[in-house]
Amino acid sequence: MTDPTQARDILATAQRLVIFTGAGVSADSGVPTFRGASADALWGKYDPYQLASPQGFAADPKLVYDWYNWRRSQLASIQPNPAHHAIATLQSRGAIVITQNVDGLHERVAPPGASILRLHGTIAADRCSVCDHAEEIDLHHLPALRPCPRCGEYLRPAVVWFGESLDPRHLARRRSRLPRRRRHAHRRHQRRSLPPAAGLVRLAARNRAKIVLVNLDPSPFDNMVDAALHGRAADICPQLV
């Protein structure tokens, strides 16, 4: 584990700071992770292709929608943790957040006008796969499965499922954060269809970005970053601000 002082120095001197988050940042709020050793990991209990794929929704829309409403009911009582608040402090200094999370916890504490790119969408909205009609969801008053008011197809959670592509607008905005001289490398990655989340750290390293990694356990990325901190995000992130 790297000395946190080095990580603090990197953040303090950064000219353009991007914070990339995954399920670990919300774990201390009580949001189950999707994978991992935790007994609460969602894909340890449920079949992801039955509950989080276009095919699963087509086969049983009510089952999928009811499962997402169950997850929404959990999130209604969950609050952001110290990691979210620490990241919000960095956002107030101009940092951009790119998140794989759909729980909306960053948005609850982000300063006004903060930039958040939600790679995998949001659980707090429904959308139509046919006409792109979208509706926000009140987590305290959950609607039932219902047809789209425009085209009649069932509305579905506004998240990215297995087998679906990310929103091209988010990919374009993510690319815009790279140094101009190396954006062609990012376009090559898109053509090869590498997993965007897994490729982002490698892409940043190739572009000579300074990288601070906060992860519960050692990971394959440790040897390509400038500072690797192991532990809970809720414990470490406040130390970095």
C-alpha cells in the first residue's frame, strides 16, 4: 500500500482531475456489489442474464421490473457515505466523476453544476428501448410495469444491460477528457469493443496520466498506477481530500 501522502500530492497538483468509481464506493452505504466474495453480491444470488439483459426482459418483463423495483426500494433508505462526500468536495474543485454505478448516490451530494457521467445509466428512471421516451422514478412511490405512452412498448429501467452498448454520448465525452494527441488511441479501443470500464485505467496510463487507485484488495492494476491504496473507500477517500 502506497503512503497516502503521495496520493494527496497527486490530487492536489492535478490540473484536470477525473474520478472513476465502481460498486466499491457505495458498499459502505449498504448497496450490494454485483460481483465479489461478499455474501450480498447480487450476481452470486441471481442469474444476470435473466434479470439484466434484453433477452431476460423480453422473456418475463414483470419479473425483471419487479426485481428492479426491489432494488429501488432498498436505495430509497440508503444514504451516501464518507467516500461520496469526499468525492463531492473534489467535485467542488472542478473534478469530473465517471461512474459505473446506477444508484444515484453521487448525485445526492454533488455540488450544483457538477459533471457526472453515468456510464451504465440510472436506476431512478425508466426508458423505452424503441422510442427513447424516458421518465424519472420516485424511489418512495414506485410505479408498476407499464407501457410507454408514446409507442406502447413496456418501459424498462434506464440502465445498461448485459449485451448492450454504452451511450455513445458518454463515450464521446469521456474521450474529450484525453490529451488531444492521444485520442486516436481511444478510437482504436472503441473499434475493438474492449470493455470500457476495464480499459479506462490502462488507457489513462498509456496517456501518461497520474493515477491513484483505491481498492479493497490488491488488483492487477496496482503495477500500472502511481499510488495504490488498499482498504474501504469510505475510510480512505476522506484522507485524500
